Amino acid sequence: MRVIPMPADANGNGDIFGGWIMAQVDLAGSVLPTRISRGRVTTVAVNQFIFKQAVSVGDLLSFYARVERIGNTSVTVNVEVYAERDPANPTVVKVTEANLTFVAIDREGRPRSIPKE
């Protein structure tokens, strides 16, 4: 997933709100569990969330997710976020890393088994 944060996503210092970044990580991280479980998932845990560098308006953020573990009802995903800065002299830096666990749920919101291939 790629996105450019806008001024409305920034705090009074001009840095992007951590909560906005967390929301984007949650969206990017949910794609693989949704595919793997073949249906609805919900975030049940943010196991780790590390802000390594500030994010600024205009940074091009790239979110990369990989599966860490697949259980009976849950999928744990690692998401790394990189910022591409200064279009005239592009540099890429890792700004955030997170581990999240998602659980497959049915229509009533109860955990359900993840289909085996």
C-alpha cells in the first residue's frame, strides 16, 4: 500500500499523527489475513509498534506486510513502513515497524476457523 500524508494528518509541529500512521498500518496489515481467511477479520492485538522516525507531510509512505504466523483462527502480520523523501534527491528510510494479530470472524463477530488450503 502507498499513501502520501496530507496537512490534515499533521500535528501542530508539522509531523504526522502517530494515530494516523497506526490506522494505515492496520489497513495494510489486514489485507493478507483477509485473503488467507477468505473473509472478515478483526484486529485483536497490536503486539508491537515502533516509531523509528517522524513522518512529514509529502512523504511517500510504502507499507509492506508479511505473514509471521497462521493459527487456527488468527494470523499475525509484520508491517514495515518506509518513507521516500525529497523528490529532487530521493532518500528512503524506515519509519515504522509493527506486529499485529488478526482473528477471522463470522457474521456475528465470533471467531471462526481459517480454511486449510
